[in-house]
Amino acid sequence: MACLYNTSRKGISLLETKDQSKTQVLSWWPENPPIYDITKSYIENAEEGPFFEKEIPDRILPPESEWLEFLGHKIVAPLGVPAGPLLNSKWIGLASRLGFDVLCYKTIRSAENSGHSLPNMIYIDCDNQLVPGKLPRELVTRSCLPKEMDQIAVTNSFGMPSRSAEYLSKDISQANSMLAPGQVMIVSVVGSFCDGTHQAFVQDFVTVAIQAKEYGAKVIEVNYSCPNVSSGEGEIYTCPETVYDITRRVVKAINDTPLIIKVGTFTDPYLMEKVLIAAAKAGARGVCGINTISMKVVDKNGRPALGENRLKSGICGYPIREAAINFTRNAHEINQKNQLGLTILGTGGAVLSEHFTDFLDAGADIAMAATGMLWNPYLAYNYHQKDQYEYS
């Protein structure tokens, strides 16, 4: 049987109906603002958000025998939120209730870091899909808000801020407690340049991964791909030797905890193959891609939109979807060809519920949404409504 929701009482319920065609698609944007307030700082959003006050429909689950395997954990459905939007346990809890089953806690560091000041996120004018290797010289900020979800295009620049160890140890534990059966949380980590040496940098990846495990991480992701930092953390994924070195050391340190590597776009398929082979050889269990696409963004007067110290920033939302789908398809082919055994998490530009299917069809084991989830938190619910689950 299909399901409809009933708003006649507090707490929307799902009702059975004989007419399987009558499914209700819930909408959010543009009637409601994004649940992350782009006018507020990262800390303000963490402490005051998420800005969501609507009802969440009850979710009807398939039997446990139909649940999926994900890195040693059972999950209900292959939908997730990548590193970025889920700032703390409150955000994890909301995403859990919204029907996302693989949830990534925002990237943490070994020591507290304030990240970049405002602005951190700005709308951009970009109607076309961006092609890595053939990018325009720059993009321009948008003066009016997009009216449709498939026009959502933003640039973000946070610098991977991170809370204190004391805060994280308590909050990651709290986040785990907010998951429902059939869900799992990944903790994303990144190394920081401490004394400026390569060895210290590599060791910091190990240190923060150990911390994440101590805080309660069941799966850990090492972020090799952030384009919004000035000290080089984001270029790691383009060097197979460095990927192998860091991954091998982290895997050894966290022992049986599964490790995922987060990467960006590749313009050279041979380099991408070498990187994935290096990661798998070093013991990584999965790969997540893509991160945002780094580009120069200017205002209508041609000035750097984020200030002179941040000439480039990450493009996300609808314009990067095809690049992300192509990455997923290529990763799947490399994985199969070389029998790497990697779990593939596809993300980038999924702003409509049907985009999850595009990623899964391209070879992703898990389809994820970041910007799409912030601008339409009902994305997962709408996907579940259209899915082939049979309810009894």
C-alpha cells in the first residue's frame, strides 16, 4: 500500500490508502527559508539552529530483512548527508528524523578552530552545469533569490571550523544517541598544519582520527578535499603517495573502525584511478565524492565576493550535479575494474529527490545531499514516498 500524510492533528501521520498513485510530495523552498541561515555565523547556526519548525511525517520502514549493509552496519535506505551541513547533535537529530540514514558529522580538527568569518555562503548566478577542466574564469553573485530548487547555486567558504575537544566528546556521543535503528553516523576529520612540516601534518590526521574514535565514531571519514582552506589541506586527494601515506597510518591507528576518504573532482581519469587504488591498498573501505568545485567568485562590480583573502571558494548546489554523477560513475568503474572493494558515497548537486536515483544508478552505494537538504529538508521523505517499498 502507498501512504499519505494527515495534517488533521499535531504530528503528521502516514495513512494507508488503496490508491498507490496518491503520494504527497512535500515542498519547502521558496515558501520557507533554508534551515541554515546564511546571514548568521557557523557558531550561531550551530547554537541556534537548525531553523526548522514544521511537522515531520512518520516514516514507515521496510522489514529489517530488506535493510542494507553499510560498512558493517545495517541501514534502512541508501540516503545520506555528507560532511558540512550537520553541525552538531541537534542537526544530526533532525536529519535522522527527516529520513536520512547515513549522517556525517561536520569535519572536526584536533584542536579548536574558528574558521572563516562571514560571509560564509552566498547565492551565485549559474544556470549551467560546471565541467571540471572547462570552468569559466569566474562566477558572479546573484542579486535575486532563485525561485526553484533546481536553480539553487551557492558558494560556501567556512575554512573547516571545529569546536573544542571537550565539546566534541560530549556532542558526538549525544549525536549517536539520537540515531534511530537502521542509521549510522560518520565523523569527518581533517589534519591541520601545526609546525608546518609534512610529518606533523600527517600525524595530526592520525591524532584527530583517534580522537574521533574515542568520542564514539563508528565510521570515520578523512577529508582530503576541502577547497576553502589556505594552508593546503584541500589538495591532498590529488597526490596518490600522500593519500596512501596518511590513509595507511590512520587505518592502523583506528584499527577495525571503517575509514572513508573524501575527494574532489578529477580532470585526469588515470590520476583518479591511481588515487583510488592507493587508498584501497592503504586500507580505506570507502570513497566519498565530490566536494565543492573551487572557483573565483566576484560581485556585480567585479570585486572578490568573499574578500581579498578568499579569491576562490567552493561552488555547490545544482551546477555541480553532473560533475558529481560523472565522478560516481567513474569511481564505480575503477572500483569494479580493479576489484578494490570500496563503498562509494556519491554527493554533489542533489537538489531534487529524483537526483538520489541518478547517483544510485551511476554506481553509488549511498546517495547524499548537502545543499539540497538545507534548502529542502523533505528531500529524503519525498524519495521514500516514491520508492518501491511495499507496505503491509
